[in-house]
Amino acid sequence: MVVLALSMLFLPLLSALVTLFFLRKKGNIASLLSVSTAGGILVLALVLIFNFEDDVMSWDATWFSMGGWELRFGFLIDGPARLLLFVVAFVGFLIHLFSLGYMEKDPARPRYFGGLSIFMFSMLGITLADNLIMIFVFWELVGFSSYLLIAHYFKTDEAAKASRKAFIANRVGDFGFLIGIVLTYWSFGTVNLIELADLADFSPNLTTTILCLALACGFIGKSAQFPLHVWLPDAMAGPTPVSALIHAATMVAAGIYLLLRIDFLFTEEALSLIALLGAVMGLYAGFCALVQKDIKKILAYSTLSQLGYMAAAFGLGAPGVALFHLTTHAFFKALMFLGSGSVIHSCHHEQDIFNYGGLRQRMPITALTFLIGVLAISGVNFLSGYFSKDAILLWAYNFNLPIFIILYSGAVLTSVYMFRLYFITFEGYSRSENAKHAKENSILMTGPLVILALLSIFGGYFSFYPNRLGSYLVADLSTVSSLPNHMWMVVLGTAAWIIGLVFARSFYWKVESTDPLAVRFPTFFEICKSKLFFDELYRFYINKIQDPAARFLEVMELLFISGLMVRGAAGMTALFSLLAKACYVGKIHAYAFWFLIGTLGFLIYSAGLFE
Amino acid sequence: MNFDTLLLLGSIIIPVIGSLMFFLGYPKNDDLLKKVGYLIFGFPFLAGVILFLKFESSDGYCFELLYDRMGLQELGITFHLGLNGVSSPLFAMAGIVGFGAGLAAIHSGNERLHLYLGLLAFMLSGLMGLFASVDLFFYYLFHEFALIPTFIMIGIWGGRDRRSIALEITIYLTLGALISLGGLVALNVLVDAPKFDFPHLSSALAEVAILDSTAQKVFGLLLFGFGILVALFPFHTWAARGYDAAPTSVSMLHAGVLKKFGLYGLIQIAVPLLPDAAFSWSPWLMWLALGNILLVGMVAVAQTSFKSMISYGSVMHMGYCFLGIGACSTLGIGSAVMLMCAHGLSVALMFLLASYTYKRTNTFEMSEMGGLGERTPLLACFCIAATLATIGLPGFGNFWGEFGIFLSLGESSNHLTFLIIAALGIILSAIFGLRAVSRIFFGEESKELSIEVEKSKLTDLTKTELLPASLILSALLLIGFWPQSISTRIDQEIDRRYSSLDGIMSQGRPACCPVDDVQSNENSNPTE
């Protein structure tokens, strides 16, 4: 097990190093190497998941020790780890395949595929890690690979800014995470997940609440939740497969995974806060998605909103349901991102949906699979999203009605903006030259789409999951099935997507180059478009507070420390030397004068006049 | 005298011989000069690495060499070399950075290259010597050896305002050295040790009881003396200005290695010998260290020149080392040593890369460099790696030092404020580090850069440039991925020397953790 896990973990790192050293100029070999690495990871992961009997596998070795503190490098492969491992390896492999087609003309392919490999390495690290510090290490490393890949088109200003923003926003989250880890260590004497779980009798007090909220800051940063959500939409500046893999299916979901791994630490108060944050994010991001024009930004806001659902599920005490939704979301969101990639690739990097239209005839496979994704996320009955999302809604309905109302409105909104996206992109007539000449892509790109579409259809049936994968979900999902109000929920859930569909059909079936919503409800449209001014707020902070403060401190340093203290000290010395120099004028009568004064002083002193 | 001690001695003597040769203007042939230069600067590097690998963590010093017939033995001064668990990684680090700086100097194409190389070799011998000295007199003497060439080199080869800066730095650092010397002498006089070296002082101190108030004063002298040399806030202004003006190799060696002298002194001498005084001074030290992190960090954000940003950044990260020392625990101090090693490497790498960038763009102004990444992908790659190393990304050595220091701050509830404020530094350094990267390498090519491109053919890193950069980077990565490689010996040495300290900490410390005491006692206190 150990050798297997270690080799799976370090395989992608090795591949990235080989690419860095030998394949910097050889795009074809580099991309093949990276894809076969991803294939290798998938095989090893499957062996790791299915070939061992133990439900919990763990192993560790000393990595670093100092002053009585020992950090261990270890793996904890239990239920949630196996499921996430499967998602990462499987979706990762498909996206690698897709990248082969999508990036075929990019001159910087070695850098791209090297970055993907580093990402796989760090993401596997998070999945397998058995203690918080190790998670933190890989946590920062996924942040780094995300930075690297967002900056892929670094010549554009947009990518340059977005990569920086993503890293710094994540760092803000990690700041809290770091403090949380330190507090955890000194409160419980360990950061090992198993040992922490064994110390189960936490007396829920203020300290534990602070501690778990500090740890949850890591989740807020990585999963782009309020108030650090601003980085994710900008991160769409990276290549589309990257958005699919990192910013939709896996890395941003790692935040939820972190919460699952430490769920026993959470107190009631902390849980309710997270549920509220998640639910509000679910709704807020839906409104933002409704008015976007960029296809990837719509999907990005949708990801934010779905992450909010997962957080809400976790906060309401259903981590299994959260993980279930994470899994199905990984399938259909990766599907839609890759679908958008397929469209973007065919339309020569046009991303404005109002310049698409009528693509269903030209790209039938992409259109069909995309539609499946849209249906799945909207919760159309018996597709994957229906099961996972309605499980969350049902749970909320039974345990927390206000949260349910927010989440339910979010669900209606989801289906509106998703059908809007589908209608504007694939129906109607083509509104630009690029769209008119779009062609369906090669099998390298459509193949992964089809596989993901199948998973989006069937991924919601729990019996579909072998026991090795689904073991963590069993408990929570069986609770869900025994909850009351089931039929009522089916009706409500069905109503949600039908309302959305009807609304979107009436608004967006045939659009011109302007958004119909902007014409009919301009105020509402503008409010949504402003995204409640978070970007402006942060920009104001940076430009008007942080940078001026930095410049102010620079001046102060120059003035007071360099100037007053250092130069002042030098100046005082110089002043004394000037005064002293005044005595040495080089004229004999001046010396005689000083001599006289000195003698007088001496005489007066010896006469005892001073006493 | 066996092979290992010969290596130790050679790493000090060979650079001196080399520097004398360079001063005399030999070798005249340019090609030969380069080859000899490789040898001279390569020897300490090889010696450092070999001795690092051969180091056996016994009790105390390895590879000892003692010569006590210098005529100064009456004063307790002997020529005594050796490496212990703390100095061995630092010695190796000095060798690596020295080699990098030497290579950069050999290929710098400076005017009066012989003199330049000679001074640099002289400086290097001092640096190697100071970490290899057991005797305090020579420890101090070697520091002065390394310091004097710094002044001369800034004065001759420096950038803008070099004269006044050389003067400022001279006065400032001499003052710092003088104060710390006062502390050292006071310590020696107080305990009246038979010999003026680390082991004898500590054994003598164990027998003599120093008055608390005296110990406080002596520690204060050492703290501020060494503090000035390490650029403790508010005595840091020399550093940024100095590195800014200094030629590359000098910045590398000074910021990377020489500045660690003060921290090394605090860790090896001041804190273990006067633990009570250290404990009572620690709040002072930590508040000032926060000044380094927060205020100097903010000043770094405001910089527009790449090199001064690196300078301020390096001053800022010294704050973490001080915090580790101020935490007064084996964890904190051990991690501070880790950070010293890693920081030495990373800051040297940054200065090296800054000079490479300058060579291509003829400016340090970041706004004039924009969009360099397309033309020089390798340089960009190294620069990003070095920046991420300095901002403490896991995978590079700096992370372990910083993380250990943060962890040590959590131990006492008194230090929680420091923890929270200090951790803000990870955001600050990300802000200025990534800003620099994106201003220099990302975005469209700037107008100034296009002009430079037309004037000269702008190329990526050459082989001779790659060598020192990749050497330093791989050392950083090694520590990052395998921290045990240096931490075991540091831990052992610190544990041995600081056993008294943890006692003081646990007595002087109020309720340990944020959680109620009962619980933390039950759950096996990790410090034990």
C-alpha cells in the first residue's frame, strides 16, 4: 500500500521535473508524458481503492522534527479519501486527454502540462494526507500550481492580475488556516486526523469555535467563499481545461474536503455560520451568473454557487451529502467546462455567449453533452444533480427552514441561468463569423465529454457506487432516504427546474446581441452586474488604503529613522566637531585666550569656589 | 590533524591565499583567472558540503582543531575551530552562497576584476571562519574580516550614492559590532572563564551565579549589538540602502551569510548562556521583530525598484528569526536556525537573479521591465521559484523555518498576539513578491524593454549564469522536501544547549494554552 501510494503521489512530480529539465522545447513528448502520467495515476488509484480490504489504511514516517515537535508524512486512506481520489484521478485523466486536443496549437505546452502534473501531485497530496500540516503543505502547493496555470497566458494583463489575485486571496485564507493549525496543535497536542478524532470528547467552548473557524478560513480561501470569492471568476483567465480541473472539479472542492476531514472539531455555532455562508453564496453567485456574458464566468459563478450548496450541507450536519454533491458536481461541472472549452476552441477563443448561437447544428456532440450537464445541474429528475442537490434541499427543509428557502431560490435561479446559457449558446442563429464557421472537435475532445455526460446521468444512483467508493456516503444518504416530506420535495424540486426552464425559454430562446433582461429590468440587471461591489471594495482598499499606507510608512522611515535618528546622530556628532573645531582656529592669540580661560578655570576650581 | 580538519582549515586559508594572489595581480591571463577563481571559490563550497555530509552528531563539536600556542593563551584566546549541529548547516550554506557569489563575480565583467575577486575571497574566508570558530575572539575577528571588504567594495563598485552609503554602513555596523563586543567582553570578565570559547563559557557560567540585573544589562548589550548587525527594527535602515547600492556578490554574501552573524551569536552565546535575561528581554525583542515584519514589510510593498524590494524583503524576514529566538523555546530557536539557512540561500538567489535581470534590461525599475517573461522564460522560471521560496511556499526551505516559528509562538498564550500579527506577514510578502514577478515578467512588453531589445540581443540565461542559480535553488528544494537533512543535527544541538531554557519557559509561563489546563495536561503535552 505504502509503495503504491508513494509512487502514485510522486509520479506526477517526477513527470513535471522531467518536463522541466528535458522537454522544455518538446511540446508533443511533454504532453504525452503528462497524459500517460495521468493514466498511470488512474490505474494506481484504482488499484489502491479496490485492491485492499482494510477500510482505513494509514501509514506515516517522520518528515521533520524540531524541539519536541514531530511532523509525520503519512497517508490516511479512508472512505472520503477513496472517493475523492477516484474523482481526482478519473476526472483528471479525462481532462488531460481533453487538453491534448485543446492545447494542440499552443507553443507553451510543456509549461502547461508540467503545471498540470504539479497540480496532480499536490491534489493527490491533499487527498491522501493524514495530518493538518501535511494538508497545509499541499494546500499551498495546489495554490501555486493554480497560480502557474492561471498565468499561462501571462502576456495578457488579465491573466497576470488574476493569477496574483488568486494566490493572494488564497494566502489570506491560509493565514487563518495556519493560525488554526497552530492552535489545534497546542490545544490537542496533535494534528494527526486519526488522533484528533480519537480525542472526541471536545467540550464545545469558545476556543474550539474560534479554532475551527480559523481552520475554516482555509476552506473559505480555497473554495472561494464569501468574502474571498472574488478570485475565482477572475481565475477563468487560465486555459479552459485548467478551469475545469482546478477551478471546478477538484481544487476548489478541496475546501469542502478539508471540512469533512475535521468535521468532528466543529461546534454548533461554527456549523451554523458555515451553513449560512454557504447558502447565501449559493444565492448570491446565482444572481451574478444570471447577467454574465462570458461563458466561463457564468460557469465560474455557478461553481461558486454549487460550492455554497456543499458548504450548506456540511453546515447542516450532513458531510456525506456534501461529499456526494461534490462528486456529482465534479462530473457535470467538468463536463460543462470542457463543453465550453470545446465551443471556445471551435470559435477561435471567442468567449462572449452573445457572439455564439445556433451551435447545436454545428457541434452536435458538444451541444448534447452540454445539455446533459445543464439538465443535471438544474436537478432534472433522475439525473445526477437531482439526487445530490435534492438531498441537500430535503435535509435543509427538515432541519433548517430559512436555509432551505435561500437554497431553494438558488436552485430556481440555477436552472434559469443554466438554460439561459444553453439557449443563447446553442439555439437560435449564429451571431458572429466565428460561430458560423464552428466545427465539431476531434474525438480527443468529444470522447471525454461523452464519458462525463454518462457519469452526469448515472452518477446520482447510489447503487452505481461500489462499496469501496461509497462507504462514507452510506450513513448520511440513508438518513436522507428516511427523512419525511419526500414526495413534497420531489414536487418542489421538479417545480424548480421547470420554472427555470419556462422562464429561460420565454426570455432567452431567441436573443439579439443584447441581454433581454437588461432591456426589461435594467435596474435589477445593473444590481446583479455590480456583484455588490466587492471587487470595487477590495480595489479601494488596495489603492486607497494599503498602497498609500505603504508609501506613508516608506516616507516615515526615510524621515524619522533614516533622517532623524541616523542622520540626526551623525549631525549631532558633526555639530560637536564644528564647535570643537572653532577652538582650533590656528591663531596664536586665540590659543592664548583659551589657555587663559583654562588656567582661570583651574585656579577657581582649586580654590574650591565650586563647592 | 586529519583530512576533515584540513578541509575546515583550508576553507578559511585557501580564500586568503587566493585573495593575496589576486591582489598581486596574478594570474594575468584572463582564462586562467577564471579557472583559478573557480578553484578558490569552489574549495570552501566543497569543504562545506563534504563536512556537512560527514558530520556526526556527537556531543558538541566535530572536526576540532586546536592551536593554543599563539601567545594569547594567557588571555584565554586560542585558535580553535570546529563545527557543531547549528554551525554545520550554516557553514555549508556559506560555502554554497560563497560559490554562487564567486561565480557571479568571476563572470561579472567588473572593472579591476582582480581587486574585486581578491576582496570577495577575503570576505568569504572571514565568513567561513566565523561559523567554524569555537573561540569567541576568532569568531569576532573573522566577522570583521568579512565586514571590511564589504565597505571597500560598496565604496568602489557600488551603485548610486555609494560613497555616503559605504560611510553610513561602516559607521552603523562598526557601532553594532562594538556594542556586541562590549557584551562579549563583559560576559568574559563576569564569569572569568579559563578560555574565551563557547563550551568553556557555558561551563563557567553554570558555576558562577551572575546577578540578575547584571545579566540583564549584558544581554541587552548583546541583543542590540547583534540586533544592529541583523537589521533589527528600528536599526535596519542601513541594510536596505546598503544592499541596494552594493554590487551583486556583496549583497549576496552580506544579506545571505554575514547578516546571520548576529543571529548566530544570539543563538550560540547570548540566549543559552543567559536564559533568564533572554526570557525577560523577549517581549522587547518580539515587538521590535513585529516592526520588522509589519512595518518593513509594508515599506517593501511600496518599493518600485526590484533590488530595493528584495532588500526590504530580506530585512522583513529577519523579523521571523527574531520571533523564533524571542519565543525562547527549542522549537522556536531551532526553526530560526532553519530559516537562517534557507533565507541565506533564497535571498542570495534573489540578488543574483536581480543582477541577471539588470544585465538584460539595464534598470531595476520594475515598471520599465514589464513583459520580460516571453524573452527569458528560464530567468522567469527561476525568479518565480526564488520569489515563492522567499514568501515561504512549502517545498522550499523557508517554509519549515517560518512554520516552526509560527508553531513555537502558539505555545504560550502570551505570544498569541505576536502569532496573529506575524502571520499577516505571509500575506504581505505574497503581495510584494508576486507584484514584482508580474510587473517584471508578465503582461505586454514595456516600451523601455523594446528599446533594450533593439539595442542588444536579449537572451535567456546562459550556462555560466545557470550554474550558481540552480545550485542555490536545488539546496533550497532539498531542505524544502527533506527538512530532516538539516533539522536533525540542529535539533540535537539546540536540545543539548537549551535544556535549561525549557525549564525557565515552563516555570515562567502562565496557563499554557488557549484551552483549559487540565485538558492539555491530560493529552500528553507535546513539549515533553
